Amino acid sequence: MNTLEAGLSAVVDPVTLLCLLIGLIVGTLVGVFPGVTGSMAVALAAGFTLTLEPVQGLAVLLSIYVGANYGDRIPAILVNTPGTPAAIATTFDGYPMAKQGKAGLALVVSAVASTVGILISMVVFIIAAQPVAKLALNFGPPEMFALVVFGLTIMISISSKSIVKGVLAGAVGLTLGAIGRDPITGDQRFTFGLNDLSGGLDFIAVIIGLFGIAELFDQLLTHRTHKTKPISSLGRWWPTKKEYKQMGKPLALGTGLGIFVGIVPAAGGDIAGLIGWDRARAVSKEKEKFGKGSIEGITAADGASSATLGGSLITTMALGIPGDSVMAVMIGSMIIWGLQPGPQLFTNNPDLVVSIAAIMIFATIVSLLISLVRMRGMVKLMDLPNHYIWSAILIFCLVGTYTVTNNIYTVIVMLISGVIGLIMKRTGFPAGPVVLGLLLGPLAEANLRRALLIDGPTVFFTEPISLVMLILAFLALVVPMIAKVRSGRKGGDTGSLEERLAQRTQREAAGKVTDLK
């Protein structure tokens, strides 16, 4: 049996297909409920999938990833509240269309754009991932260290309004990653005499705490009883030939931008969607319609945000650097299964790469079919009282964390991480760099020390690839600071990319975006 047949046969196994279907249902529901992000859902599910075979577990996690990408558009369009951050730009034109009685049309346009974006990005993944992995096989310790530094600095520069806070968050993650045993000598360090810490902090427990418990605590503290009533008049569903034609150019533009943004480590669908929407408006002949219910706007935004899924897979599977926070959880789960994402994955487990691509494509097609079913039932689900959702999340957090090790220690780590995550959220410190530092810190340290032992410190500047990556890492930190200083002097928009584009939209659109969370 060749690699292609082995990979596909693992996916068409009845148990794997059942896992995929369960993941899609969970992912779609996760997207429908605002505040329950894809990262949180995948982190929670990871604890339950570790007892499964790798392909079965990946079917659950990847299908949640895909399903949430479709489900989050429903509240974005019907109640002007994105189900996950990736649907922020969907609110710009989706909700205005819904208020005009075109909610059904907006849902179909969004689903079609998302499907095309993911499928094209998966074609790019199939074509580009292996060549990138072959290139990465030539990486030695200096290159691997520089690559990790580059990925960490990109996440720091993107995920926080303040570079200083992002750097501090990354430093915390690297410090947490040092707990356990020395990667070279095997000596214990920072364990304080606790045997439970000798193996390091449990990654699943930390990420469930930072993304799940922290978000739960934050919602409990900021809960508001009043909310926008979902628009129930869906109107017509199917676009006309003229409207399909309108979708072509912004869909191509958005998909291309989304794939590129997805390849950049740590850049997620929220950033891609905003960039795609902004660029589509810049080249459109009907700029005045953007923010007022433009089909071009919703097509570009959803095509771009969805295309990041394939782009992030390239970075994750070929280089071992998480493309986004969901991929960070995926890497953690794969490591527990004994699989190391990166160049060696294509050599040691090529059939698994085929299975991953097949799962993503199959999940996308099934999600499209689900999305084309009328969503009146989903509208009713959005009226479910929040305390039911919170109770379910807390139970899944506790049970999912405990099942990883069957040790109450991991539950304590999760709860402490949740409190720390809440404090970070309230003070503007991003969780992404902490997770990336914890996950990749040991890899960076091991390669740094090997490079220093073998060739000395000058090797990082004499090897072309490591030098280029370190320069890019430096620019990733410096350029945003320079841009912020310049924008402050000019009196222009300040803040994150999301905030700047939202400010511009609010000035130009007739209907303001009321909630970007």
C-alpha cells in the first residue's frame, strides 16, 4: 500500500469518520456561541482525544477547527457579534445585509467564500508543504533556533497592542518552558523538590487554563443581561448570476492574502479577514457600499480568514512552528502521541500528512453542506442562557484536563493558569506568546546550546538562513514600534490593526459596528 492509499484509508475508516462528524458538530456549535473560541474548543477536546489513535484524534481537532470557522459567521451576521475573532470583519457587511432582509443571502455568500478559501489553501498546502519541509531538513541548530525566535517575535508583534507586554509574555512562556529537566544534561531545574514538575508543566493543562478558564472567568465578570436579538427574517438564500460574478475578484484577492497571512507564524484569521476586507474595498469600484451590506466585502473577509487554515498548516506541519493558537494546541497533542511536526514528519509519517489534508478537505465539504441548510435552529440556540454554556465549559475543562494524566496536579495547574490568564487578559498581556514560549522554549534552548557548543556564537551570523531569520525577527519587533510612533505624530489612527480598521469603518459606514468581540 502506497502513502496516498494508506493516508486515505485511515480517513475513510468508520471510527475516523464518526470522529470527524462529532468534531464538525462541536465546532459549528462553538462558532455559534460568541466567546467560545476555536482555540478553547480544540484545547478542551485535546484532553479527550489523547486516548484515540492519532488520525482519529486529529479528525476531531481539525474538524472542530473547520466547523468553528463556519459557525462563527452565524452570530456575526445575525446579531453583529462574531462567534470567534476570525469573524470580526464579517460583521462589517454581514449584519447590514441582515438588517436589509438579506440574512440568508449573507450566510450563503459567507459559506461559499469560506469553502473556496479553505479548499484553495489546501491545494497550496498539498503543493508547497513538502518542498518547504525538504528545505527545512537542511536546517541545523543555528537555523532551528533562529526559526523559533522568528516565530515568537512575529506572535509578539501581532498579538499585543504593546510590544513590551508581548515581549514580557513571551519571556514568561520561555521561563515556564524551562521548568523540568535540562534538555542537554537531564538535570532537574525549577522543580522546587516537586516530582510532578520534573517532567515540566503539562501543556494541555496550561493552554486550557489560559484559553478556556480565563475566558470563562472573564465572561462571568463582564456578563450583561441585555443583548441584541437575532434577526429571524432570513429572506432569500441563493445569489444571482450577477452576485456570483461580483464575488469573483474579492474572493481571489482575499484568498491569496489569507494564504500568505496564514503562513506567517501566529497570524490568524482575524488579521487576514480585516486585511482582505480593507484591500478589497481599496480596489473595488463600489467602495461606498462597503460597511453598508456589500457582497464584495463579506466575500473578501471570509475568503481571507478561511484561507489561513491551509496557510497555517504549512507553517505547522513543515516547520513545526504553530501557524496560530489552534495549531499550537495541535502540536502539543501530536507530541503527546509521539509525533513531532516539522520536516521529519514528511519523512517518517508521510501517510499522516495525507490524512491531515484529506480530513481538512472532507470536513470543509461537509461543513458547506451543513451551512446551506437553513439556520433557524441555530438562531434559537443563540438564545440559550449563558449559565448553561458556562457550566458545560467548566465541566469539560475539569474533566478534559484530569483525563490527560489522571492526576489532580494537572487540574491545579489548569486553574492557576486560568487565574493568571484572566489577569493577563485584564491587563492587556497576550496569551499567545506565553503558549508559544512554553511549547517551543525547550526546542529553542536545545538548539541554541548545541550551536554554541559546536561552533560558538558567531555561527548565527555566518549562516545565511539563521542571519536572515534573526534580522526578520528584529524587524518584526522594531517596525511596529516605529509605525506606532509615526502614527502618533501624525495624529492618525492608533491601536491594533483590528481597532484601526474598525475606526475607519465606523467613520465611513452608515451602520456602526457595535461589538468587535
